[in-house]
Amino acid sequence: MLCELPILPATRAFLERKLKMRIGADWQDAASGRTLSFRNPATGEVLGEVPAADAEDVDRAVRAARQAFDDSPWSRLRPRERQNLLWRLADLMERDARQLAELECLNNGKSAAVAQVMDVQLAIDFLRYMAGWATKIEGSTVEASMPLMPNDQFHGFVRREAVGVVGAIVAWNFPLLLACWKLGPALATGCTIVLKPADETPLSVLKLAELVDEAGYPAGVFNVVTGTGLNAGAALSRHPGVDKLTFTGSTEVGKLIGKAAMDNMTRVTLELGGKSPTIVMPDANLQEAAAGAATAIFFNQGQVCCAGSRLYVHRKHFDNVVADIAGIANGMKLGNGLDPAVQMGPLISAKQQDRVTGYIELGRELGATIACGGEGFGPGYFVKPTVIVDVDQRHRLVQEEIFGPVLVAMPFDDIDEVIGMANDNPYGLGASIWSNDLAAVHRMIPRIKSGSVWVNCHSALDPALPFGGYKMSGVGREMGAAAIEHYTELKSVLIKL
């Protein structure tokens, strides 16, 4: 089957060779010799296998990262040199953008054309943004009072220092982009990193490790261990040699990682689940709002932590907006992401397909109406884009993260009601408001319990803006200046003169 795929020769060669983990200066198999297979979601067929790391492999990787942080040329590089290396890495990713997009498509199912202009380009832009931070990590001076020693003079200052060895675990929905969200601030601040990609999607991260080597990073600065979350992920989470953990994934797994981190008092950033509301006000441009709401939920097959999976439309426009979104959904082309005409690919796995279709069936059982879609099909792990109406705010479809192309829609009558409905959820990652009344929007924004609020757009991320959530959506922030803070420690210094 591989020979029939319309892919670059470089992509084909990458897939046909034996894949290994990157630990220290070497590409290695798992110490146990065990492997883990992964599939092409568009066909369901096994695409390849990678080493199945366990605690022994993770320990080797953490030790390599520790040595690189404590005793290697990396620890002595000047900020400008770290900046230049990040720029070099971004340039190499730009050179190989199509190959990275094809690997992302084959491993994740998403459109290769979209991945090249979105996933890969956003990752490149983010690394270049973080490169600029390498030379702007600053401390401060303090004029110390020291009232108990009035006759002495002191000089006080605060240093911001790299936190050390970072353990990173990323989800399967944006493998390359999420890896760069961890890698960028780690390398900008001078940390070293051990990264575990999701079980299902190791390909683009292993290619990224090759580019890190080509860019000229010293051995041990970036290590990649492949394997399951239960083995490799758990071992990384509880390893005492890790100074900071950063995780993107489900809230359930995030809680386990947070608990493991606390055993060692490891610093932790958790970017977790969401059930983000899309709010269409009565004065909104309804055509733009319908198109935006459709993109908010159906982009990346709905497998987006901040997907606009709850739709609230003012009652007088509700039926028309729902009909417009259903029309968009019914017109979408589903298929293999290597086809440039495809607008929506498969879900990541049979397990995820069963999960999503299970929620749709639950809706039917509880009396909800399927306005469009509502079916899974194969081969591959496809689910048609689905819109569900006639649901109650307390319904599981409204309260729980489905993580698929399923939109639940409800009407509202006034601002107070819709804000209450938007906040009536355990998550608080993102929200969008569609309106032309900016005064009303500004009054709404402080009342919405969400880490990001978008106006007349959704899931629009900029490298300079911090991203993270309230409530069950996580701890800490990715991107922006906040990311630099999370990858550094503050050290106070007081000198008696």
C-alpha cells in the first residue's frame, strides 16, 4: 500500500526505514526490544512501528538531558547562540515543510495541504517567535531596605534561570505543533528536554529530532522516547530527575500527571480538555457566524481542545444558523488527507470513532434531534460532521468533551442567560462571541470564565498570546511571555557590600 501513496520520495524513505528513539547522541531501540505499531487512520492499516520505551529507556533519556544541561557546550551557549539555533531549526522545518505535513497526514489523518499551511507553518512561526525571547530573558535589581541592619549597604538582584530538564508529553491531535510549543521555550531559555509523542503519532516528532540534530544542537538537548502513556509516559511523569513537566492532552490523564509531579514537587504545566462555547448574538453577521461556527467545530475533525463544540444562537436566528451550518457540513468532502480536495479526514483511531459515535447514539436515546451527519463509516475511522439540537444544558453531550466533529446547538434569549449557559461547564479553555456590538462584547468578556475569548473568529492563536484554561482545562499557559516564565526559575541574590 505504501508504494501507491502520492507522497514525496523522502517521506517514503522515512517510512520504510527502521525507526528509533533519539537518546543523547544515539538513535536507539528500546532496551527490552519491544515495539509499538501505529496506523494510518484513513485506512486502518498498520503504517509502521517504533520502539516501546519503558522506565529504563526513560531513565537513559533523562540522564542524557541532565548531562547536557549540567555539563555540555549547551550550558555555556550565549543567548544569541540559542537564538540562532532556533532560527536554524525553523529554517530546516520550512525546507522540509511538505514532508512534515505528509507525515502528519499519514499518522494523524488530517489534510496534508492544511497541515502544511497550518500545523507546520504555525510551528515554524512559533519557533521564530521564541528565538527572539532567547536574548530577552532579563532579571531585575532591587534596592534592599534591610531595616535590621541600617548601617550596612546591600546590592540585591533577581536572576531568571532555566528550570533544567523538561519532561514533555504531547497529544495526537497536533503532534508537531504541540511538540514545538514545548520545545521552543525550553530551547530559548536553555533547558534540555525529553519528549514523548502520543502512542499513535510518533512520526513528525521523530523527523523533528532529525532536524534538531542537523541544526547543530549538542547531544542530549532534545531527546525523544516513543511508547505508551502507561509505560513511557508514566515513567517520565514520576522521574525525580525531571525539573518540569509539561503535558497537553485529556483532563483525566492530566490529573494523573499532576499527581505524579507533586510527589517530586516537579513544576508542571497542563493544557487539558475543553468544551468551548460559540455565542452568536442577534446583531452578528449570520453568514460569517455560521461559517465560523462550522470551522470552529469541524476543523481537524473536531479533535481540537478548544473546538467550538457548544453553539448558542439567539432564538430569533437559531433555526437559520443551524440550517446554514448543517448545509456546510453536508457539503464537506471526507476522505484521505493526501487528496488536496478533502476537507475533513478520519478520526485518529477506531477507539475514538467508537467514542464519538457512542455520544451520538446517546443523544438519540435521550431524544435529541440529529440535524445532519450522525454516522461513522469506513474503511478508516470516519465520522460525518454532525449537528445535534433539542438538547438540554445539563445533557452529557453539552457537559462532556466529545473530541470529534459533533456540534450541540441551543437557543438563548438574552445576554445574562447565554453567559450563564457558557459558564455552566467544568471546562474553561476558549470561547467565541460573534457580534458587531463591541460595547456589549467588552461587557461580556470579563464575565466569561475562559482562558481565551475570540471575537468574530475562533481558535485563532498567536505566538505572543498566552494559551491555557480556567477550571478543568488546565494549569499554566503555553505561548507568549507566560511560556518563558514557566520554563525558568527566579533566584534572589543579596550581597552585603
